[in-house]
Amino acid sequence: MSAAAPPDGSAAGAVTRLLAAVLDLLAVLLLLTAAFLGVAAAGFLVAPLSFRWPTPPPELSILLGALLAVGYLTVGWATTGRTGGAAVLGLRVLSSSRGQLGWGRALVRAVLCVVFPLGLLWSAVSRERRSLQDAVVRSAVVYDWHGARTGTTGLTRSR
């Protein structure tokens, strides 16, 4: 027996948001690994006899991973309102007026999520289920099961 899914448009809970964030982290790590392997392959193709696995400094790996994560989150939130993890779990990030977040706000939200991920936990104690990032950029994370199946928002913009 399964529990009924929350209705479209209702605020997403902390556990669902955390699971989506973990899936997004895995996606970013996969992309970072693919980039590393691409650099290694290019190095091998250029000089196969003197090839050595690249060993970037940890600071560079962290910086590139953070930039990749910001880009991944920004593009997802600014275009469709969802990242890969959010799509799997039926979530969408919208402006507080239920419209598209836009590029600027999506970028600020992404930077805040990467720099201060613990701010996401605020959604567990917030009455409106908003993270600190949501409060700063005036966004909301909502369940959007209809959009998860059809690729549309399934929500109307409030005026």
C-alpha cells in the first residue's frame, strides 16, 4: 500500500528536496569524472608514449566541481525549473509568484546552494518549507508530478 503523492503545487518537504540534491550531486560528480576522463583521453591522443594520468591539485578539482555544479543548477532552474534530481522526484523550482525563476535568480540560488548547502535544511523548520536560499531569492520548491510526466509545468502563474 503506497501513500498518495502530494498534490501538484504544494511545497516540497525537506526529505524529498534532500534526496533530489543528492541525485544532483551524483550527476555533477559524474560530469566532473567525464570531464577528467576527457582531459586524460586528449592527453593520451596528443602524446601516447609519454602519457601520464593527470593529477590536478585538489583546489582546482574543487573549484571546477563547484563551477560545474553552479552551471548545472542554474541551467536547470532557469530553463525548466528542474534539475535531474528534481525531475526524478517530481519537483520544480519556481518564483514565489509561481512563474519561471529566470537566469539571474537561478544563478544566485545556485551559488548559494553550492556555497552554503546546509541552508537547504531550513526547509525542515520553515512554515512555508523554504530553504534559506529560497528566502533570499524569493523562490519555492513545489511538487509538480504533472510536469514530471509531460515536461510542462502543470501549474498556473498567479497574478
